[in-house]
Amino acid sequence: MPALRLLGRKWLAASDDLVFPSIFELLFRFVWLVLIALVVEVLYPVTWECQTEGWTGGAFVRLYLCGNLALQASLMLLLSALAQQSAKGTITDTDARKLVSPLLLLKVFLVLPEVALNVMGTMWMYCDVIECDVTDKFSSIVIQSIVLFNWVQLALTIFGLFMVFDPLGSVNYDEMLDTPNQARHHRKVTGLWSRRFRWAFCWLKRDEHGKEAFQQVAALLSALFRSTDLVPSDVVAGCVLLRVRQKRETREMRRIQMLNDEEPIYTTDVNKVFSETPPWMNLDHALHYLRLSIAAYGWPYVLYRHCFTGFCKLARHLTCCCCRPKNTIVSDDNCCLCHFAGVKYMSKLSADDIVFASFNNRVFELPFCVIVDHERESIVVAIRGSISLSDIFTDFTAGSERFEADGLPEGTAAHKGMSMGAAKMLRRLNPVLDRAFQQFPHYDLVLTGHSLGAGVAVLVGIKLRPRYPHLKVFAFSTPAGLISREAARYTESFVLTVGVGDDLVMRLSVHSIENLRTKVIQTIHATKLPKYRIMLNGFGYALFGVPARDLESTWRRPEDLEANHSDDSTDALLSQGVSTVSAEAALVSRNVFTRRFSTARLFTPGRILHIVRRKRMGIEKKVRIQEPTYEMRWACAEDFMELQVMPRMLLDHLPENVHRTIETIVKEKHHYRVTAVV
């Protein structure tokens, strides 16, 4: 940060990204140099004995050998200097790396003699043009291998240039200070992302809403990274630093709680947690409906969970074309009803209990099942979560749009992709529910889903509540940016949302991503470490955790981190003590923190139960004491407005881990109850 300038344009790489590539290439060049030196020692005297002299004989071979030897030595010196210069300074201290661009330009020009020498080697070894045979087998193998590896290396270089090429890299950032130019650049970036999506996901163009989804997601990506001048490695380094920063803040919060002797927020007492909730709002029901939510994922989830035995588990539930279930309507499944087989296997229900199953999966259209649950006397609508590219585009169509339903406050906004998914689903669901309640008029209506399915279930539930006032929604790992705050409060009476640990999606919204971007930029400017050190530390953190010494030694002035929590801090970057602030950084400090993709702030719906793994303290680590594994509390939607970089932020979102967590709590609760009775 900022991006590297070379050949009159900006690239998607920074001047401090060349440490590891240079060292890696240096090692290969060293091996080549040693091998070529050995070949020269053996072949150079022999070249004077070739059949012909001149440019088709010995002179040609001597030029190739000596030229390759000199070129490899020169490149090794250049790569050493490039690695040394690229390692200088912090991420924002570009003046310390001012020699990187000319060194890199020199290396680019040295590609020309390298290609010429490789052509000569190819002519000698593979084309029988040069009349100078090599009788030494070792030398012949070495030269042939070096020629092949050189072509591969050149191909990788071209591929690397393609990966870091920025189609809009010729834009001058000084021109971006004007609002009209910013808007024009934003449109160009949006169009670029949209073309990339149409090319990469061409099969989605046939989708009815594919083009609209491409445009929405492209506009979001363009807005998030507009004018930041961040390169991909900056984002990775920023996330590593943010992990250190967040652990430091967590340590300080715990220290303050201990000094103030505050009562713990989380508790292991399940009865205490649910003492003031309605009877239907309990973990036994949640575990039951979570199993049905997972069943909606169909056969892909069965194969994912049982890689080697999944097909055998599904085979017993498969249905041939002539044996379709009579009482069940199944649409958009394959000839053997594989999705339907997966639903039956995971739900442990018979085909007659599943009255309707739609597996049509398009942008803004989710698969769902309607199940008659005789055990709890309810009609259950289980909606599938994200599992396909169409679902991902539904997720990332994350702008807000007006959402209307009876009972909702005026001006309510909701996640656009999920709102459109709910509207399309209702058109198919209403007739099915009418038929189901004609047959079971005294049953209740329950909607359930995981992840994307949870968000759509909440919105569908809001729309259906005027017709079914006693409906309940069990939502698991619900996305944070779903609905307006007042509407979220309205749903607390009929929606139970369950989240586990550091779940990323529970904190994922447009605003949280924008705040993460802001914090990444601030944290990058606050560090005193070079990027290569940050990357090395990141590998260590992933394996062994963040050591206590790094919580303080990473920053120029650790006390400045507490002053940077505000999103609209316009002088945040300039107050970090950075010796050199680029024009891009100045633009960021004035513009990025105050700009928002969406003006409406969206929240997590329902009554939110947050479950975390209980940390063993003191003697518990040494002695095996039978204590509850998890603790929980009732959280509010504002607790999930900030993204946190945590080791388990992806694992805690997976449905099997959510199921395992709730199942463990329920089993331990029954175990302690039995123990108390005995």
C-alpha cells in the first residue's frame, strides 16, 4: 500500500510483495547456476572439437553456455537486491522502497536476453540445427531440463503479470479527488466486475435474475474498495494485524471486568437462561428443527459428511422413475430423486411426511421442503442455506430495499437478495400450506433454516404471520444484515436465532464489511512491522496462537489503537506517526471512512441466543472435572455489528458444528438432571 507503479500504470501488487517471490526464485536460480557451472566445466573444452565452428557449431554453444552463466549470476544479484529493498520499511513507508521499481524494471528488461538464450538452447537440444553433439549424458539432461524449466518459468511470469494486471491501472489518483471523476471511476469498476462475473459464471447468465445479481454484487465490490488503493496482500496482512489488535482489546476488556469484579456475561445454567422465555423457545425444539434445516441441504450434504459411505447411505432412499411417492410433490429433482433421498435420510422421516419438496435452485430462488411433523404437531417449512454459486450471488446482493408486511414499522428495509428470495418462495409456498392445513387444521406452522435459509425463513415468516399468528421461526446462524432495527425488535416474539462462537456470517453485513475495511486500513498504518514479518507471524499465529509479546510490540504506539474506533475519524491515518503519507492515503482519510454503500443499517432478527465454548481456567486445565462444555447468553443485535478475525469464524458457521454444539448442551443438561435426581 499503495499499489506498485511500473511502466506508467498501477498494478495489483505492492512494492513490499516481492520478498518471498524473490527469495523463492533466488533459490531456483542458485541451483541452475551450479548446474550450468558444472556443464560449462565439462562441455566448454569439448565445444572446440565440434564438427563445425561459427554460429552453427562450437561458437554458438559457447555463447549459450557463457551467456546463461553470466545471466544467472546477474539475476541472482538482482533478486538479492530486490528482496532486500522490498523488505525495507513498513507497509505505508513507500519511500524506503523507492529502488524497487527501477530494480523490477531492470528484471523485466532482462527477460529479453533470457528468452533469446532459451531459444538458442531449444535449437541446440531439440531442433538438431546446431552441429555440436553432447556425448556426456549428465550435461545433456541438465541442459534439456534447464530449457524446459525456463519455458515453464517464463509462462508462470506471464501468468503472474496477468494476475496482477489492473485494467484500470492507468487512472491517476490525483484526478480521483473530484466527485465526478470518482463517480465515473466507480461506474468503470462496476462494469469491470460485471464483465468478470459474466465471463467466469457464464452459465448463470441464462438465469432470469443473473444479470441483475451480477450488477448488484459488482456495485458492492466496487464501492467497498473504491479509492482505497489496497492490494490483495494488504488485505491479508491487515487481517493478521486485526487479529492481534482484537486479541489485545479482548485482553483489556477482561482485565477491566476483573478489576471491576463484574458478573460474567455468559452462564452454563440452561434453566436460568430460559427461565423467562415462552415454552416453545427451548433447545430441545431448536435441536429438532435444526436437523430438519440440515436435511434441506439434500444429497450434497450427505456426501460431504460421509465422503466414502455417503452413496451407500443414500442408495436405500433412492426412488426410480416409476415409483414416485404418491402423497408428495417433488419438483426439480433428478430422475432418481437424489435430493429427496438426502432429505429423507437426514430427517429420518418417511416420504409421506414430506408433502412438498422444491429443489429449484436459481439466483433469488432457494430449495425448500414442507414437512408434516406429527411428533410436535406442526407443519414445518425447512429452507436450504447457501451451497451453490446461485446462492452466493443471492447472499451478496446485499443492498437494502423496502420491505412491507402487516405489522411492520413504516420504512422497514431488508436484505435485497433475501427479500426477493422470500417473495419468489411465497408464490409457491402459499398453495402448499393451504392444502396442508386443510388436512391438519390444528397443527402449528414452523419455519426453519440455516444461514441464507434462516434469513429467508424470517422474511417469509414476517409475511405469513398475519395469516398464521401463532407461527414460529427457528433460525440458525442468521446473517447480520437482514432487516431494520425496529423490525428486528418486532420479530423477537416469534423468532429464535441461535448463533455459535465466532460465526462469521452472524456478523456479516455491508456495514460490518465497510467497518472491517476501515479498521484494516487504520491497523496497517499503526503497525511498525514490514509486511513480510506480518505474513510470517500470521503462519505462526495460525499454528500456535498469538503470543502475548506481540500484542504490544506490533504497534508504533499501542495507545493510538483505542482512539481509532470511530468510523468517521477523518484524521485517523495522519495521526499514526507515519513519516510519509501518499496522495491515496490522504484520499482515504477524507473519503473512505464516511462513505457507505447503503444508508439503511440492517440487523440480526429475533431473540438471539449466543453460545460459546467455555474456557477452562486454573485447576480445570490440570484436573478432569465434569463441567459443562458450553456457556450462553441472550445477546442483542448490536453485539453482531463488527466482524472479528478469529480462527474458528468459518468452522462455527458450519451446520454440523452448530448441531454438535446444541446436541452437547442438551445431553449435558439431561445428564446433570439425572445425576441430581440420583
